[in-house]
Amino acid sequence: MKTVFFDLDGTVLHSAPGIIQSVTHTIRQLGHAFDRHAGIEQALSDQPAEG
């Protein structure tokens, strides 16, 4: 039996930095400017936005 395990919510390990780096790289490779701190960490979090 082969199993693939995804932990995108960070329960087992903090995966947000790798996801953010991948998204940032992809968007920049497509020729778009992208600020890696432009809310993507909040989008990956289960915490409600402040403000």
C-alpha cells in the first residue's frame, strides 16, 4: 500500500514557508511582481484576519 500525506494546514509541520516560497517563485517566473508578505501567510492560516 502506498500513501500520500498532505499537511497543508501545518498540523504535523510548519509548511507555510515552503508554500510561500513556491508561490512567490512561480508568480515571479510568470513575470509578475509579488510581495511575499502580501497576505499569503494569512491565507494559509486558520486564524481570522485582524482589523
